[in-house]
Amino acid sequence: MTTTIHIPSDLLKRVDQRAKALGASRNRIIRDAIEASLGANGAWPAELVSMLTVPLDPRIADELESSLETVRSRRRDRRRAPKL
């Protein structure tokens, strides 16, 4: 798919320098930079996905829930001044 973007001339010069140094096209350098910025195909890192598939140890889950309850109880209502 073709698209048009506006790149400042100083940045485009750096892209061209990098492309020349790597023996790659300007298009390849820009696509690689975009992919690196967004992550591989917009996918989550494999390490994160594997962590999410493992259930928490019940003790850790209880500790996490307790921490969240503490955070929730200490939240302030933005409409009222905090109690000092």
C-alpha cells in the first residue's frame, strides 16, 4: 500500500545516510523504524504472553488483592480537599 508522509529535510537526510551505510533503501529503513516502534506486527512480546498464561500462586494473588484494596482505599476524591 502506498502512502505519503511529510518528513523534515534534516530527518530525511539522516534516513538517507543510514540507508547508504546499511546498503538498504530509504523505504526499507523507514518501514523497519515503524515496525520497531510498533513492535513486531503489533503483537505482544512472547515473554509477556507466556507470563499471562501462568496462573498466580494463590498467596501472591492474595497479596496483590490486598495491595489493590489499600490503593483503592487511599484514593482521593478530586472534588474534596485531602484530609491532613
